[in-house]
Amino acid sequence: MTTKVTVTLVTSWLRVVNAARRTIGKPPATEEPSSMWRKRMLLAEHSPIRLLEFDVILDNIKQWVTVHFVRHKQGVEDFIHSQRPERRAEIQDRDKVPQGSLNDMQMSLNAQALINISRKRLCNCASKETREAWLQVKKTIAEQDPDMANAMVPECVYRGFCPEMHSCGYAKTAYYLEALKAYRKPCEEQNLSLP
């Protein structure tokens, strides 16, 4: 069974832009910021992006995949369907529930957490099932906020090189160079220097 992903944008970009304006002594804005501003803010990872919040629901996800997601602690709260027999429709001995059994979870998280989780869980060295689930999260977010989704990249794209001890080789491909260029595009469009 395929994991079903539902994403709800909990807060607006207006909240983010007004927090940013507060830090530089400007009055609150009344309109959502431009796409370019959002892209630049996400690449800069300034603190106001932590005010952009999402609820992500993953239904029918393998229990062991939920363990990968709950390892991320900064800017995320996880809520996983309990395995307690009195809390489930089917009564099972928890000691005999297989690790691959399906479960449901919710993650309430901010933009910084989405960036951080993506760095690890979109990497080709992550488990296939975890990577596929997180790709579904990214695709679902892209339907509501393409700028946020574009900032959700694997570690090699984020850093500009592969830091893994056992690289998958992706960073030596033409696909990688295209992904890196797309990720850096907001800076290049503004003629900003890149590292």
C-alpha cells in the first residue's frame, strides 16, 4: 500500500515577512512577499522562516520509516499512532507487531525543519522507502508552495558537494549539475556571489 501524504500550510508568508521587517525596523506589510523574496529568504535561512509552518500527515507509512523521521528534532513535533492495543482497532501483542507494519503519523514542522530533513532524507544514501516517502512530502508541498519545495534538496545540492563517506556518485552527474543550478538560480538571477 502506498503512503498517502496530506500537507496543510498552517501559517502564511506574511507572518514571515513581517517578522523580517521587524528585525530591520520597518512597519508591517499588508501583502504577501514576492516569489523571489521567498526564494532568497529560504536560501539565506534567516530565522523568520521558522514562522512558516506546515502540518504533514503520512497515512500507511512503514513503522520503521517513522523512526527515521522522528530522529529530526529541531522545529518539528511528531505524532505517531500509538501501538497500545487499547488505542488501535485491531488488537495485537506489541511485541509481535512487525517492524514493516503500516502506521500513521503527523509532523508539525517549520520551513527550516523541512530544509534540514530534506538534506538527509532526499540523499540517495538514505533508505529507498524513506526517500520515496519524503519525495512525496516534497511533491505535495510543491502543489501549495513551490518556493518551499525548491529549497528542499539533498545534502550534496545544499552544500555544493557530496560529504558522504560512501558517495552514491550522483554529484558527478549532469543531473546533479542541473539540480545545483536550479537550487542556486534565485541568487544568480539577482547577480549575487555564490560560495
